[in-house]
Amino acid sequence: MNYNDMAPKIGAEPIKNTEAVQQSIGNILGCPVGSMPGHPEFGCGMDKFLFEQIDLLTIQLVKEDIKYSLGRWEPRIKVLDIEVQEDLDYNRIHIKIIFYIINDPENSEREYIFAAKI
């Protein structure tokens, strides 16, 4: 099952525009695994990094978790790169996801910025 399977379909295909995809990415990253009733595997495990020290290992684990979650729940995109920048003053990280939308005639790279407190 993927994220599109959970969206209501009323005689139409799911929206494939950039805004809908970016909203979906935000929903996936912002939803802790196990928090959605009826879909206990949906989401991304960003919450497990809460209070972890920001180091190279943590950053690599964050990238892998994001790539896995987006690959599983957002089949409309192909992730090209994930950049993680630490903001030690506020104990958070800024995540830039560079992707393109599959079957998009423009086939241009897009990016999504996400700030996570860890």
C-alpha cells in the first residue's frame, strides 16, 4: 500500500501537481510511524531522533529514514538527493530533498525544505 492508496478517489486520478506532491512529502515527514489510526506503518521515523546528538551518524540515519519513507509512501517522485544541514544554535536540522516528479512532462528538479527539531 502506498500513500495514494489512502487518498480518496472519486472517479479521478490523484493530483500530480507540485503543490500536492510537496504537501504529501510534508505529511509523510511530519507523521511519526504508528500515529495514524488504521495505517500503523505510515509516516517517517523522524521522532526517534529527538534528543539525539547531531553528528555524522545521526545525519546519515536521518537521510536513510527519509529516503525509505518517501520511497515507500510517495511513488510519484524519484529522490535525487537529500541534504541535511545542522543548526546547533536551535538544536534542529534543515533538510532539503531534491527530487523530480515521475511522468511529469517538465521533468525538472524540485526541492522541498523541512526543518526538524531533534
